[in-house]
Amino acid sequence: MQIFSKLKESLGRKKTKEELDAHYDSIELEKGDFPAMVIAALITFVPVVIIAMIVIYGLIWIILIR
């Protein structure tokens, strides 16, 4: 199908493991980048985990305690 051929052309070729390793080795983090990434991950995942815990607790409360 033409849709998939256009998609393959736009994606380009896959890179080898060596090319990916060279690319990631060339990336240098600045002094405050790692703490910033940790804080961003916490801001992203903690609310989701809290909401999931509330939902699970609510289901347990509805099924067992009520």
C-alpha cells in the first residue's frame, strides 16, 4: 500500500547498535541535568501512582468493608 511505503520512506533506515552507541556516548549532560530529570520523573509518576492507589483502595473498600 502506498501509505506504508510513504511511512517507511519518511522514517528512514534503522541505525545499527554501533551508531546508536556512538550517538549516546557523544551526549554530555550538564551539571544540573540529572537532578532535573529525577524531579521531572517524580512529578510525572508520583501523581499517577497516588491516583492508582486511591482507586485500588476505593475498590477494596467498596467490595470488602461496605
